[in-house]
Amino acid sequence: MDSHSRSIAKAVSYRLLGTASTMLIFFLFSQDLKLSLGAGALDMLVKIAMYWAHERVWNRVPFVRQVRRAAFWGRMSITSIKMEG
């Protein structure tokens, strides 16, 4: 399960690209830089919150989750897929 801070960091890095494209498209239609920057900022904040919430919900869904467990014969670890529920 990802930590809250990791989910936020992933959301921010993904949104930087998405926000840049939103601002560019908005600017192409409006030709107003200030309006495009404002739309991009609002878009980023709303979508970061939505992505974070989506990540937190999916961390609670037991659908095909990868489980790491230590092997009995040393430091190796084995990754297995476990169906929960």
C-alpha cells in the first residue's frame, strides 16, 4: 500500500504534465494568458485531490493485490499475487 505522501507526490508529478496541456489548450482557444494560467491552477488543484482520493479508495479494494513475503531460505523475497476476499 502506498503511503499518503507517496500518493500525493505521484499525483503532483502526473498533474504537472496534465496542467501544462490544459493551459496550452485553454490558451489556444482564449488567447488570454492570465485566464489560461488561472484555469490551469484550478485544474491542477481539483485533479490532484481527485487522484489522491482515487488512490486511497483503490488501496482499500482487495482486487488482485501483490503481496511481498520473505522467503524461508535467506534474504530473497518472493512476490506473489493473492486474490483477497
